[in-house]
Amino acid sequence: MAKVTPRTLSGFMELLPADQMKMERIMQLLRENYSLYGFTPLDTPAIESSEVLLAKGGGETEKQIYRFTKGDSDLALRFDLTVPLAKYVAAHYGELTFPFRRYQIGKVYRGERAQRGRFREFYQADIDVIGDGSLDIMNEAEIPAIIYSTFRRLGFQRFQIHVNNRKILNGFYSMNGMAEKAGEIMRTVDKLDKIGAEKVRLLLIDEVKMLPCKAENVMDFMAIRGTNEEVLEALSRYRGMDATFDEGLDELIAVTAHLKEFGVPEANFAIDLTIARGLDYYTGTVYETMMTDHPEIGSVCSGGRYDDLAGYYTDKKLPGVGISIGLTRLFYVLQEQHLLSEEPVSAPADALVIPMTEDFGPAVSAATVLRSAGVRTQLYTEKKKFKAKMSYADKQKIPFVILLGEDEIREGILSVKDMTSGEQCKLTPSEAAAFIREKIGARNAACAVKE
Amino acid sequence: MAKVTPRTLSGFMELLPADQMKMERIMQLLRENYSLYGFTPLDTPAIESSEVLLAKGGGETEKQIYRFTKGDSDLALRFDLTVPLAKYVAAHYGELTFPFRRYQIGKVYRGERAQRGRFREFYQADIDVIGDGSLDIMNEAEIPAIIYSTFRRLGFQRFQIHVNNRKILNGFYSMNGMAEKAGEIMRTVDKLDKIGAEKVRLLLIDEVKMLPCKAENVMDFMAIRGTNEEVLEALSRYRGMDATFDEGLDELIAVTAHLKEFGVPEANFAIDLTIARGLDYYTGTVYETMMTDHPEIGSVCSGGRYDDLAGYYTDKKLPGVGISIGLTRLFYVLQEQHLLSEEPVSAPADALVIPMTEDFGPAVSAATVLRSAGVRTQLYTEKKKFKAKMSYADKQKIPFVILLGEDEIREGILSVKDMTSGEQCKLTPSEAAAFIREKIGARNAACAVKE
């Protein structure tokens, strides 16, 4: 029979078993951590009506979208988790309790031009808090704590959460009479990291057509650095000149006020007046998260405050704050940089039970005891030579092999071989379960990411 | 602004928060239980090349598929998890270790005509064991143990795993000279449950055009009932007449031999000669799982042994055995029948911290302590009346509310209110964490499903 070549589309991540285990571990950690902050899991369809999904319309998004018809229906695959959230909240408004806090880890689709490290199908891991009419600033203050605990829990140490407030920027531009150029200025300032201060200054003068003194003002403002206290002190000098600025500064003060009680060390936090986030809908606090040793990756967790989540669907004013991790891309980078820890067990099983007698009964019983005690156990019964059986465990890095021959059966014990140390010991089934659980537990206590 | 009506496509499940929590709990239990049997998680793209996905081609499937083009690519959404598994195993053959045991819980897509309880996007939860060239019968023997532990863990008690072997059926038809009518007979016998024995007998004579005595033979065979021992005894009388039959009987004996050691009570297991599974590719043991009190649902977990997983992609012979749970449909039925337990906490948080003072610092600290101790905690800081705050907890069924006023702050304690009993007590933050964890732990120890 003619064969079809089994291939996976380019731009679609498909992992081998050990890597998939690492990915699952990360997802589970995210689920657990988001849950600790009172976020409820949400799952929405990957397919939506095009009319609903593209209500906002236009732009790059529409070009990248997977859109198709089925029968009379004009359908599309979701390209982010925010639009489906807006739809969900608007559609179920009467059935939800606000503030509504949800996390969602799901695949989204963008038909971008394929290139290394870019994906057409990728997981986003989002959290959002949606208020009904209003939403207290404390929700914005809590976000850095969630980012911090999430990345710490994954195993990261050297990262920094950058925080700014769009009202401070807008207020600043307004007090300098540059309000109508604010967007252009922000896009130019965004290049600071890449091209440096001097080139940004020249661009502001040559391309944005600013007066040199005004450009200087912008550069001075963006150069404000220091501890939170120092930055807030420097910003307070601009107080009283613009109501929006003052509001933004008050919010920034509120966001930084409880960092200590939230358990966020100052070393992992920085007010950064240069970040603005491209998306138009952010209206208050904005967040980015940078890996100290890998600035080239860019922000691994970003988001911000918005005032109008679902304006395309409802007249209700639904302000919110949220952040998103591009999980597939993050995983890809961690894999590339060899930052995924090998310590947690990524084998399909913790123990492989190999019966050495014709009657498999005792081996089955042993496997049942181990499983009841929470040991992930595979029973190996293929008709192979002993060496091939051991090699099966070895190749998959299964940590323990349990041999069960006539002697063991007679004595009611198991021979447990630690595949890492090579040591072997004889234990009763329940002793073996406790022993393996302890060893595996120690390995699994290690973080997913090593730094 | 003109609004787009926020709607979810019909045939697509979208749950409210409390129900979504119940669904997540079930998925997590499935992941844990499959893992205990040494299955590794797998994730494959939802989109595949149409050529790859439809390599087998034809049939109902092709009509239901979501197929579309993007640029030059002819793409389709997966309609099951088996074809992607076949592709995966064929594509990564050299990188996998066999037997390859994987579980996969993922969404699949079928553009069926929408009707109540039928979904166009639904989760399947599959496990498969794939051998390279051969696969020992013990893999088939283990499947009932996995089905049993899975449903028990979910909370089901009254269910029965029905097992048959296609070789027994094929051998029986062959020894009766009905081999070429085997397919038609099986489809007719499949109606036994619905229309009864007498009508099946008539259909066999009138429509399948069997001689009355032959139809009688079939009916006698299908009527074989009893304990495993009794059924195997009855079947043994057919031994020696057909090699395929004998092989099938030996396999059935092997599959039933270790039920006790696998921990499967006979009450939850039955040899059932009437089941065949429609799919052509099953070649040996077949499985169905029936809810004793809800036979109308049909099988909630089915599968079987197949000899050729990936023949459309590779010359390698890859036999396997697998089962699948139609998770979305199962959840829908459980919801409809009010079989989902309310005992496990399905609120977004275990505790809601309500600060009663202007300074939120102490409340933030308390929330941080609770979270560090594993209590899912929400900090409630919206500017609302006290009653509205309590109502927020109440509506979402958050089990504990923690009040933090000036007295509590001064004394370094928390007022913990049990929202179920209405009782209130004063505890230090770490006492409160331990107290809440214990209460929540007891509730979460309850099963997801009540019977």
C-alpha cells in the first residue's frame, strides 16, 4: 500500500515523551499557583463564530487568523484568550459573580509566517480579574505577587517584574503638550533597549518631529532609575501639573505599597517608565517580566489594566487587569537554553515491575500494591531477553526496576533496583512503595527550571 | 457603538465556573490514574495536514471533518486522538521506546448535525499501548484494571466492564460457515439490547438470510451468560473446531486470569459475547463499560486490541490496545442526571480575606501566609458594603471568610467564619491555614461523582 508520509505541520509544537512530561509539570504548577490566588479555571471553545471573534476587527490579527466555513457558518479559531473571555463574560454576565477571577491555559492559533521559535499553535496561560463597573487598584497591586510566585515556583530566581502606569505616561506627555504624539513617542521609546538613548533622542527629533528641548524632557523622564522609593520621589516632582499623571502616580504608589506583605523582594521588582505595552486597550498599570540573564527573550509575562473588556459585546463597563504567559514559546526557549531540569522524574513510570516467572500473578499483585500507594508502576510482560527488559527501563530513565523471581515470591518480597545508583535491595511490597515514593518525592521536589 | 451578540456556537460546551471546576477535577483524576499505570502524557496539534489526517480516507468521518485551507495548505482539525497517535508513532518511531504507553486528553472536532447532548468539539480521554512488531496479551489483561480504577476513583460504583474477543466471534462464525456474513451478523446482534432476542432472530433469518438453524446457533451462542468460569466453560465446548476461535478463547482466559490480582471484583466485570465494537480495526479483545443504573447512556469507555495502528504511514507492524472515554459527553450526562457531587469545593477559593481597616497591609500578609500553606485565598478589597462582601463569598460558595479588623490586627489573629456552619473562631494565621486545610481536605476527599 502506498504510504502517506507522517508529518507534523511546521509551526506546531509536538514534543517527545520526556519533554512533554516537563511541559505538563509546568502547566500543573501554573494551575496550582493561579488557584492559590483564587482564580477559577475556564475553558472556552477553540472555534468561535467569525463575527464574534472579529467583532473588534481589522489589523494584523485578521490576516493571521484561521478562518473557514462549515455549512453556512463562518468560523474562526481563537487567536488569543482575551476575546473569548470578553465574549464569555458578556454572554454569562448574569450568571457570574464580580470581580470575576479566571485563569485559562489553552491553545490559540495564528497563521504567522513560520520561523524558528515562532508557533502557529501555541499555549497561552492567562489570568484576568474582571470588575463590574469598577475594580479596586489592589487587584493591580496583587499581580506582581502572582508573577513572582509563579516564576519562583517554576524555579526561576533571576528575573525582574517591570511595572509602569499608562496614566503616568499619558499625563507626562499631556503636561508637556505632546498628548497627540504620545503613541508615536511610546513606540520610539520602546526601542531604548535595542538602539540606546542617543539614537532614540535623535529619532524623537528627526522622525517624531519634536523640539530638542522636549525630546530632552522625554529622555530625562525615561532615565529615571533607582529603588522604588527613589523613582517615586523623582516622579513626585511632576505632581500637580496634570490630573491624569497624579492619578497614575497614586496608583503606582498603591501598587508598590504592599510588595513586602505580598512577599515580593525589591530585587525582583522595578518601576520602569520605559515600558508601555503596545496594545491600545491598556489604561493603567502595565507589567513586563524580564529574565535577567536572557534579556534577548524579551518579556515572558506581560499584561496590564484595561477599562473596557467587552465593549464590542455589551454596554456594561467591565474593567479588568490581566497577564499572559506565552507558554509554548517560553518552553521552547527553556529547552533551547537547556534550562529544563532533569531532576524531576520525566519517565512514564517510577517503577518497572519485571516478572521472572511464568505465572504473572505475583507481579500483578505487586504492581497493584505499588499503584495503590501512589507509585506510577508499569508491568513489563513482553517476551524479551532480560537484557532487553533492563534496557527498556534504562532508555526511558525509569528510576526503579522491580524483579520478581521464584525466591522473591517464596519470601514475599521484591528486589528493588535503583537504576541511578545501581544499588539493589529486598523489600516487602509496602516497604518498596514507601521507599520509592520517598526517593521519587525528593526528585520531584526539585524545580522544573534550573538556573 | 453597535454591539455584536456574544454567543457560543451550538454543539460547543462552555461551562460556568463551578461546573468547570468539576470538569477539571475529573480531568486531573484521569491524568493521575493513567499515570499510575505508567502512561506518559502526549499532546499533538489540533490541526494536521488533511493528507495525513485523511490517509485512511472515506466514510462518515470525511463528511464531518472541519477542513480548510490556509495559504497553500490543505488543513483539517483532528476528529479523534487515534489518527494523530498513529502519525506520532510513525513519525517518531526511532525516538520512542516500545511498548509505548501514552495517555492523551484533548479536544477533537466533528461537524455533526447539532442535537441535544451531541458535541462538535469534545474531549476524548484515551490511553493506548503500542508494541513494535508484537504486544503481549497481558497488556489486554491490564485494561479492565485501568477502567475499573478510573471509574472507582471518579466515584462510580455501579458499573460493569464488558469484555469480548473478536477472534472468538470470527472463529465462531467461521466454524458455522458464516464467515462472509460475520459483519452483517455482528451489526444485527448489536441490536439485542434495543429490540430483544426474538426480533434479532427474525432479522437474522429475514434480512441476513440465514437458515433458521444457523440463526438459532447464533442466538444460543449469544445467550451464553454466567460467571467468568461458567462462560469460559461453555465456550470451551466449541474448542478444537476453529484455530482462530481457540486463539481467541486462550486470550480471553488470559484476560480474565488475573482480575483478582489486578483488584477488579467480578461484580464489575462480565464476559459479554454480544459486544463487537463497530470499528473494523479491532482484532482481539474488545471492551465496553456500562453504567448499571443508566444503560441508556450506552458505553462510557470503550476500546480494544488492534493489529495495525499506522499502516497508512509505515510498513512497521504496530499492534496496540487502547480505550477511550468521551469525556465531554460523559460530563454532560453526569450534569443532566445530577450525579456530580457538590461535596468537593468548586468555589474559586477556599478562603476570602476581607480587610475591615483602611490599611490593607495586615490582610495582604494574612493572605500570603494562607497561600504559602496551600490555602486557595482571595483578597477582597472592592469598596462595597459589608453585606455585599459576605454575599460575594456566599454566591460563589467560598467555604471560609476571614475578617480582619482592628481588634484582630492588634491581637495578631484572624476571625475565621465557616460559611457552611456559620460558626466563627479566632485563630493565628498559621492555625487558620491548618484549620481550613483540614476542613477543605475532608471535603475534597469526596469523589467527583455521587451514585
